[in-house]
Amino acid sequence: MPLVRFRRGMSETDAQADVTVVLPDGSELDVPAGATVEDVAFEIGPGLGRDTVAGKIDGELVEKHAEVHDGARVEIVTDQSDEYLTVLRHSAAHVFAQALQRLRPEATLTIGPPTDDGFYYDVTDVDLDEDDLAEIEDEMEAIIEADYDIEREVRSGEEAREIYADNEYKLQILEEEADDEEVTFYVQDGWRDLCQGPHVESTGEIGAAALLEVSAAYWRGDEDNDTLTRVYGTAFASESDLEEHLELREEALERDHRKIGQEMNLFSIPTVTGPGLPLYHPPGKTVLRELSEFANELNRENGYEEVETPHVFRTELWKKSGHYENYKDDMFLLDVNDEEYGLKPMNCPGHATIFDQQSWSYRDLPQRYFENGKVYRKEQRGELSGLSRVWSFTIDDGHLFVRPDQIRREIESVIEMIFEVVETLDLSVEVALATRPEKSVGGDEIWESAEEQLREVLDSGGYDYDVEPGDGAFYGPKIDFGFEDALGRVWDGPTVQLDFNMPERFDLTYTGEDNEDHRPVMIHRALYGSYERFFMVLIEHFDGDFPLWLAPEQVRILPVSDETLGYAHQVKNELAEAGFRVEVEDRDWTVGRKIRAGHDDRLPYMVIVGDDEEAAGTVSVRDRFENQRGDVELDAFVDHLTDERDEKRTEPDFVDAA
């Protein structure tokens, strides 16, 4: 039998009372009260117990010593689990901190969590820049090679405060988050750090680590707090995995949407206009307009009606919807004639108000609204990053007001729309079903029905999806979609959410067959997520080489000489009349230089015209892959462009189609 750990003050009788935990396959296992994740693993099998590195309780990653509770959903994490890399990187953050304090004892440590692709550690009282990273990396390598045991240490809150008497940041953590009776540290070679874990067994399990960059960060992400130095790094179980990651990172830097956005004149976020407030230049607005028209077309084809709501509302509306109490700190609030107004952080209260302006019968439902609605959220400045996190962004929002028996059919329709976007743009997605959290509104029956309907939609559609227990919104379960780009990175994208809360808050009703009032269910959905983040994903996914239908400039005419400039404009006019975005390169350059500039500008097609083409009334066509075809009838080229644009193909293929 595994060892049962006793909580302080717990009697032996209490310790023997059983609790029931739920395993990933849905089976249940009885273990003594006070049992830990590791104890559960040993109950399943001694081999699994020995291999346990950490665990997940109700979806949250925890150390293997964490106690389970009755009804807990428990997963065991070993070195074969997806979560193992997160645990290893957490340990690598500690190795960095130990190495830094070996070299710079004056450094004060704050926090150092793992991230999706590595870790960071925020420090102060030490000057660091990129030139210091190699020396720290060498010290980290020495710590890894020494293969120190990483041991969990339990101290009292009082002892912890004595250890960190000179560290105001750790003291704040202890004050806000720590249990006075039991505080955990992790120790390696006598060096310790306040931490809840989990960690690997020894520093030697970190196969390879690298430090990536140094930046500034605010303590706790609040710009009113101290500015700290943040060091980013990453770690893997093997050197080969690290090298592969660093190669992908270099490619990601080349594809960075901020770099490409500047090269292609797509957008800017100048200091003078304010942080997180992007300006879209004509080429960028062209891409956004095409995306908007695509989404609008999908919406109308699926029975949505377009609505529009203002950018600002009285805060009475935000209090009614619940956003004021939940989003007040992130809202831009205005005082107008002694009345408080707020820029809208979401579009849904406006749509709920529109629905509430009429009386509805059960026969009228579903009602489907859509709006490309601009919203504003006051993110901390340190968290703003290009188009991925901004103050002002546009959501391709949709809200449906449905009867409970219509939920499944409407969700199926929304998912079909999302996958039309995914397939059109040659993306792939990760899908997750997020179920009822501990704090939620609505009765058990409607939650169970809603979750089951979402599950049935995903199962019957053959979708591969993860279940994220307890990650639903407080107002209802949801299906989340993460866009995976060309480099395998996953970005937050579309979502489908069921909402039982807002219809209640707004007292929304429809008249049922029984002639009584009934409460509709509200479905929130977005096909892109936000235009800003989706634009970022597409820039980096395509590396700026947008498909023809999205490309800001679709065709460029390259006259061989000034003598054929008139014919070049004639060709341009014919293409423009057919609805294409086309320009003439009339600078006094050689054809070779014009072609190089066209490739640098990421054009789908270039058309070369010289004396021979003018005499024959034809063109030579060159695509972005440097394929070229001569003696092309202009009508044939226009027909092909039309098909490629209207079918929204992702790559030019005129030359290949010859």
C-alpha cells in the first residue's frame, strides 16, 4: 500500500476515511483521505507510482505531493506525458535563478514560471543585457551536468518570512498566497526557492537549455508597480529538440507580423497615437476588408442579420450585464455630464438589448445577429504585443437567441462555418470542449443537456477534441478552437459559448407553445476571434505571401522599356476592369530589378510586357515561385485569375495549370 500522508491536525481515523477520485478513462478509485497524486499512482500500479513526476487535479497541473479530494479528476504525469515539458521547464527556470545568484549574488528573485514554449524569470537589483546570457548559460550547464537532486522542503510561513526578510516580492507572495502552516520550497545543492512545484527529480533531467532574450516587465504585470528585468529561456529533454526549437524560433522571427507588417506597409502602432491602438494602412485595410466581406457572406448565407451598436454605453448597461463588476479595471470609463459611460469591452450586451426591444414567439427563434464590432480593453502596457494583444480590436461577433431544443443544430451550423474559414485559409485547428466550472449559474439539468449536446456535435462530426474539465465560462460550456499556423504554433481563435446568464440578467423571454414566457439560451460565437489576432496569424502563417483574394496588390505589370509603358497601362486597365488590384511598375529600372522588387513585395503575379507581347497582344506571366510562362492570351489569364480569386485558392497556380 502507498504511504498515506497526514495533514497537520488530522487524526488517524480521519486519514482512513475513503475519498473517490475519477481517472482519465472515467473509472473511479477509492483512496484514503489525505492521499496524494503519487499515492493514487501507486494504487493504480507500482510502476506508475515510481514514474510519477507530477499530476493534474481537475485539470490543474500540481506537484505529486498534492492531496486529492473527493470527486477529484486525477491524471498522472510521467516523463511520457505532454505536461512533462512544462515541469522540466519550471525546473530550468530554477536552474537559471541558481546560476544567476552564483554569478550575481546581489540579484533579487521574484517569480519564474514555465510558459508554452519555455520559461522566464523576473529579477531586480542586477543589470543584465543580452551580452550576459552566454555566461549565465555556461553556469546553468554546470548545474545541469552536476545532476543535483531537486528536493521538496516544507517550512512554516514564519520561517519563510525570515528567509525572505529582505525580499519584498517574495514577502508579498507569502502574504497573498501562502498557507501560514505549510510553505513549500524546492532545493538543489543547498540553493532554495519558494515554489509550489511541480519539478523533475534532478537537474540532470534537463537535457538542454538556452537563454533567449532580456526585456523589461512590471511586477505582477501592473504598470504602476516596479519595473523588473525579465529573462526568457527555454529547455528540452534533448539537445536535438532544443536545436529544432531554435531553428523554428529563427523562422518565427523572420515571419514576425510586426516585421512583415512594416515591410508590406500593412499597419503601424506609433507612440504618438497611444499603445495598443493600431493604424491600418491602405494595404492592410485591403486585407481586412476582404476578410470582413468573406465573414459577412458566410453570416448572411447562414441566416444572420447584421446589427450595429455604438462604441460607448452608459455604465448602467455594463452593470446589468455583469461586465462592470468583472471588467471594470480593464474598461475605459468616461465622465459625461456627471454620468459614467464606458467604451464597450464586448458587443453582447448591445445585442441582448436589441433582442429585448421586441416580443418573440417560439416560432421566431432562433434570432441570429452579427456585427464586426470594435471593442476596447485596457490591457496592461507590458502585455501589449503587436496585433496579438491590443487596446482596440474588432470581433467578428455573432449572437444567437435560441430555444434549448435548438442548441445542437445551431452549434453544428457554427462549427461548419468555422471549418469553412479553416479550410479556405489552409489552417488547422485544435478543438477543446470546456465544461462547467465550480462557480457557475444555471441549473444542473440545462448544464447537463448543453454539455451533452456539445459533446454529441463533436462526436457525430468526427472531430478530434480534448476535454477541459471546469474550463467553461461561468455562464455556460463552450467549444474553443485554436488556430495552428505553418510553424505549428497554436493561437486563440474562434469560440462557441452557451450563455444562461445574460438572458437571465436582461430578463429575455419568448412565448412558448404553452403561451407562457420562456428563457432563451444565448450563443456567443466568432469565426475569427478578433480581426487583429487573426490578421497576425495569417501574416505569419503565409509569411506575408497572401493568397490572391487577400493580397493587397494582386498583379504588377512590368514593362520592359518606356516604349511598352502604354501597352502596360492598357493591360492594367483590362485587369482593373475585371476587378483586380493591379499596378504598373514604371520606375526606370531593369526588368531584373523590377522582378526582384516584386518578389520582395510578395506579389502573387507579375506580368511582363515587351515589344513581342505588344505585337501579339499577349503577356508573359511570372508567379511568386519564379515560374514563368510566355505568350499568354490576356483573356485566358483574366479567366484564371477570376477562378483563383473566387475559389479562394491559397497558392498561385497559373503556370502549373498550363
